[in-house]
Amino acid sequence: MRSDLLNNRCWLEQPDGSRISVGPAGLLIGRSARCNLILRDHRASKHHALVRFGATGPVLFPLGRNTTLLNDTALRRDRALQHGDRVGLPGMTLTVILEGTRTAGGAWMLDRGAEQALMQPNRQEYTLGGGRSDVVVPGWPEHAVQVQILQGRLLLDCAVAARLGGELVAAESVLEVPPGAALQIGEQSVSFFPVDDSEGGTTVFAEAPLPAEVRCTFLPRGGEVALRLSERWLSVQLSELRFSLLAALLQPDGLSPGDFVPDEQILPRLWPNQPGKGHVDLNLLIHRVRKNLLKAGVNPFLVLERSKNGHATRFRVEPDAQITIA
């Protein structure tokens, strides 16, 4: 597995606010119909400029005979791009939009069936569905599924009802996908397989690191939880009830952090004056916390685990992990 990286997603934005993203193969600009961004001005060359990712981020390459400007300065060679840079082209000025996204090692292939080519998106986060999704599946709703690869595992945030491995999945569910599982929406399905880059032909997952340190800080309307995974810190802000759940799991009565905490202990701490609250309410709260963790770049199934009988929960940490709640 590759080590964790901090990558950038990059768009070029037109004056009216429309934008196009720079893909893994780069983004070609010019008058040619083969370009990704086709210029209408007759002064533009067929292949006027190219934006692609280098080792540290996006880079602009001038290709045309007429001038390409970067922040009003004519380019004679390639230049690295920064957020907010202005790219001047014949008849148009584009603005560079950069967004940092955390990614983790491990790649997965998408299989649409024997007659279709395998797809391997060169991103650790992308949308799957119809319309203008990053990966389009005919017949699926637009942006039906948000896909993320965290700690080498494939996670799905399904906006619509689906079936995974034949099992019904409700809308707004967050799932961890086992290798070979098929996701079906309507009549169309996609199967997921981890990329095998070993000579032996077997994919082996590296054991993902658990938090070695957790810092929980109370805020006026909730709290912030910071996790140290290896040498990297990730943090998530939570509402009061969601923060209270993690605090109860990390500081359980009579137990140690990382132990399964019975629902009978958690429920009174979360809803002290509401005896009617039960397992259904707790399951819904756990689901919402998992979605928060996912957005923060943490694999929620790695750290927030329900017992097999569904009556206890734990927040997994390294042995002797340092826990601070203040």
C-alpha cells in the first residue's frame, strides 16, 4: 500500500462560473474538437495549453504559437498552478480552483460485465451514477453514490436505495464494500475489485492503523474530536449528541477505551431523562456519526464498531492510546 497523501483536485473556472475538472490524463485546451476545453477565438492554436498534475500539484504547459498568460505574465515554459491563479487565453481568462482532498493508498477496479472494459478511476474520491457523475452508469440517478478509498478500503455513501451483494441497502446508507461485491441500482450493477499489483496474484490488505491518540474538546454547541493515525492528524466537529456518544465510548464507566460498551450504559448517558430511547435511536445516531467521520477522511468502520448482536458499541484505538477529554 502507498502511504497517505494530500492531493489536490483542480478545476478551471470560466467567467460565468462554469468549470471543468482536471482529470488523471490532464486537460487539453485549444481550438481542436479533441480538446477537453474548446476555445472559439480564431487566435487560439489547435492545442494551445495543457494542464496536468505533476509531483506536487497541477502544472500549466503553454503549447500554442500565441501567448498564454499566467496572472498577466506571458509564459515561456511550464509553471506550477496555485489556487486563484488566472490563466489568460485568446478570448478568455480562466481561474484556477484548487481543493485539497485526503487520500489513502489502495486502488479498486469497477467491473460492468464481461463485454465491458474494466474501469480504474485515478481518484480516491469520486461520484458514481448517471448524468454528470465522475463515473457514469447508464440508468442510474446522477451522483447516486459517493465513493471513497480510505486506509485501502472502499466505502460507499449511497444517496438512493440499492442492493449490495443482493442485500437491500436503504438510501443515505454508508457501507464498506467487500472485494467482489456487486452494487445494483435498478437493473444495472457494478462490481468492485481491489487492484492486484503483486506477482503472486493475491491482494493482501495491510492492517490499517488505529488511533494512537484521541483529543476530545467541548465546544459551545458540540465538540471536536482529533485523531492521530500514524503520524497524521484528522479532526471532525460534531453536534452535542454525536460528540457525547464518542465521549461515552472513549471514557466508559468501569471499562477501558476500545472495549465494547453495552447499550444499557450508553443510552442513559445520552438521554438521561428519556427512558423511551432505545436501540433504534442509538443505531441512527451511530449512522450519523459514521457519515461525519467519513467526510473527515476517517474510515468509520475502522473505528466505530457495533457488536455482532447489535447491543454494544466500541471506538477502536491502539493499546495504551492516549485519550484526552477536555
